[in-house]
Amino acid sequence: MSAVLTTDAPDAVDAGPHGAGVRAVFALARFEARRMLTSLPVALVFLGYVAWIVWRGRSAWDGYPALQDADRATQTMPVFFGLAVLVSANFAVLRSRRHGTESHFDVLVLPAWHRTAAHALSVVPAVVLTAVCVAGQFTWEAVKPGAVGHGSPAELAVGPLAVLLLGTLGVLLARVVRSALAAPLGVVVLLLFVFVLGTGPSGADGTSWLAPVVPGISSNTLPSELLGRPAARHALYLTGAALFAAFLAVLVSGGRNLAVRAGTALTLALAVTGGVLQARGVEPSPELTAARVRASVRPEQTCVERGGSTYCAFDEWVPRADTWAEVVEGVQSLAGGTAHDRKLVVRQRIDARYGLKGYAAIPALTDAGQVTVGTAWGGNRVPEFSSAVAAVLVAGTEAAGSELCDGRMVTVMWLSLAWQDDPMDALRRVRLDDSVEGSAIVLSPTDPLTMTEGQTDVVRRLLENPPAGVGERVKEHWDELTEPGVTTARAAELLGVRGPDKADSCEE
């Protein structure tokens, strides 16, 4: 006689939210995080991200950053890292389905919704790495000797929060669409969404701010208090959206307890609240509009004296007065007559009426001895400001300097460039066409100047092979070199170089 013992198949064990179950969730999250960060796509994108930070930080053009622009500059690259995290997290969730091992998970300690929570948590180390990179990039800019302005913690938080949102979206997508093609297609859609909606100067409307990143790309650097970006509200929106994606992924995976349902509802409310608030914050308030007008028309500035000249600037830029003074002193050291010791007034001028969305030309000043300087510095801005100073010393005012056409332009450009370390390179950078031959527009903080072909020939000869004593000749013949109507040929003769190959068009 024999007996057969039969038992029912064991149910999947739910360890609950505490004890061994929680430890198992975190253990799985650590494993998946390590596997994600060492995967080839994520590692390559991260190394490219770090290399970009190093390359950008070493750029001479960014040697004088405004920190209210530097914080926004940290936002774009994390999106690419976040997309790699999205794909990796999505593939990790779908790994068991690809390998045909989904049924084996029915006998494990962790149910599906616990495993989903672990995958969502595995994104956190990537977020921390992004935060470290953002902090390093911003700190690198902040410690540069020419840095001015103030960064925004909310703007700096956007990069890490974007990675968190994209990573949790990858987990959610895997639970909703069980296909390996969903993540690559999702990346394409998100790229279109980010770079179509989010690349406006400051977010043209509320819809633009639904993108993870709205970097506000603009050549118009403004004082911090005039930016008007809803950065804190956007950070709130990103936080809510990222957490909502994580809770929703857990919910659709079978998590039906009160904590999951409440978390889903609360994070959805947080995302909607942030989205609504940031949409309302796109249009500037009446107070901000009035402040922008005042800064453009009647700015309240701080004035300091350096070397006999006065420098008036917005408070954030006052420390840069010493740098501007070096340029003014360099130009004046070559000038003759009363221009050598003339007291100038350098005024920082902006047009902030349109915020970051527009760029309006700043008209030349008509007051004698006053020179305009902008909010940007470094690169081409140095020879542009130097040319403006030289034009005021020769012509008297910025407006008169922009109308120069005769041989005085030779004196202006020699004063502007001869004191610089590489005059020929400065000549190339200050001209609109980046050339050292032919006629060209000479850039300036306000109205541009013009150089004829003949004037370019003479200036190039003075800079390439300067004759002995050219500085003494400038001071000796200063009155004639700055006399209205002096020809380019006569200026070349006084300075000891061969004249232009042909007469200037404005002198014919």
C-alpha cells in the first residue's frame, strides 16, 4: 500500500514594505545601478559629458563668465546622459522578458512592483553623478578671476532632475509597452520635444517649459534680477513629474497599497501645480517689466574711478572695472595730445526690455568722452571695446566715431590694436568678416565702424612690420592724424609706411 503526498505550488512571497523586503529592494537597486553605470552606452555618454565640461571650461572665450548664464549652461548636456539612462533602465526592466525568464520571478521574494521600485531607485546614482558634474562645471566657472554675477540653485537643479525624470520614464515605458523598440522610439520623440519646444531664448510660452530643459540660449547677458525665468517652478514641475513616473510605474506593476496610490496622486498634483505655475511665470510681471525699462533707459548703477576715468556699471559687474581700465589705459598710453590724459566715462549699457527673447542694437552715445561697454566680456568683446575707446579719443564721441571714413580710421585702429598681445589676430576678430584684407565692418558695443580697403592695407602694414618709432610719430603728429579730412595716404606718410594701393572710396 502506498500513499502519494501532494502539495500546492507555493505562492509568490510578498515580504511587505519592511524588513527583508526593503533590504532586497535596495540590494536589487544597487545591483541594477552598478550594471547601468558600467553599461557601454551610459559609460560612453558620461565620459563624453565629462570631456565636454573640461573642453568648455578651458575655453578662453569663457574666461569672463556671468554666473547667471553659467548656471543655465549646465542644463543641456545632462539631457543626453539622461537619454542614455532612459534606454538602459528600460532595457534592464525588460531583460527577463528578452531572456524568457519572466515566469521564474513568480517564486522570488520580491513581487513585480517591488522590482519596479528597485529599478526606479537604480536611477538615483546616475542623478548623483550628474549633480557632481553640474556642481563641478559651475564651480569651475565661478572660481575664474573674471567671473561676475550670481547663479541660481533652481537652475542648477534642472540637469540632475532631468536625468531623474528621463530615467523613471524609461522604467515606466518598460511596464507600459513591453517592447525593446519602445525606448529608442521614445528617445526620438523626447529629442524632438526638447529641442523643438525647449530651445527658445527663454521659453516663448508655457508649452516650452513642459520640456525637461529650457536653457534660454541668448547672446544677451542680463543682470540676475532681470532674467524673469520661472526656474524654481520648473524645478518643482520636474520633481513632481519624475516622482509621478516612478510611482505610476510601480502602480501599473501591481502595487496597490495605500502608500503607492497616495504617492501617485500627490506627485501628479505636484507636477501639475509646477506646470501651471511655470506657465503663469513665463510672462513678466509689471514690476519686472518696469525694472527692465529702467535698466535700459535710466539704469541705477555704481560708479568707481580707475586711473582718472570713471566706470559706471550694474552692481554685479563693478568688479570688472579693473579689467576695463586695463584696456582704456592700454589705448590711452599710445595716444597723443590731450587724449593721452583725457578723463573718460565708461558706461555699461543694455537693452533689457525684451528679456532674453530679443537683442536690440544699442545706439551710440553723443556725449563727449563717454564710452559704452556691454555685459559680455572675453573673446571678440575686448578688441570691440578697445576700438570704441580709440574712436572716442580720436573723434570725440561714439556717434562721431561711427561716421569716420577718412584717414583717421588708421589712427583709431592702430590705437585699438597696437597695445594688444597679438594685434593681427585682434584685427581679424574685430572685423565682421574675420579678414585682414579689403573693406570691412569693425564691430563695436554700439554702432559699428567701417574700414576701407586702403585703410586696411595701411593698418596691416603698421601691425605686421611696424616701423621704428611709430608710437613717437603718432604722438608727434597727433593733431594732423586726428584732423577731420586727413587722407589715408597722408596718415600712412606721417606714420612711416607705404600708402594705400588705391584711393579710398570715401575720399574720391
